[in-house]
Amino acid sequence: MEEIQYKKALVNVLYYQALRKSKSELQNVLFFEEETTDNWTLGQCQIQYVKDQLGYIEGGNFDKELVETWNLVFNEKGE
């Protein structure tokens, strides 16, 4: 249950991050070609941004940086 709460919190943070971006900014980071997203609304791009970022994180692509940030914030050494 706790894992779901963290995931929901992360989705919330990513969504609010997406709300601060323009459509062109989002298109630059979406995992789709710009031609594909040209006909999408800003809202569709924002939702896809959240899904893309969550998938990227869950795929382990961010693990090293996550550990480094965790250690920085909580003043921990090592992994």
C-alpha cells in the first residue's frame, strides 16, 4: 500500500511539472516523434509526459541519479 502512495505522489509531482511546460517543451521530451504529437492537445502532451517519465524511472534508467540525490538530501554516504 505504501508503494502505491509513493507512486501516486510521484505522478502528482510529474503532473504539476508538466503543467508548467508549454506544448513545444513537452514535445521535446516526449517519447514520440514531434510529428505524432503535433495534433495532440496540450493536455494530452501533459498526460503523456507523466506516463513517459514514470516509465523511464520504473525502467531503472534513473537509478544512479536517484541514489545520489537521496544521499545528498539525507546526508548519507554510499548506496
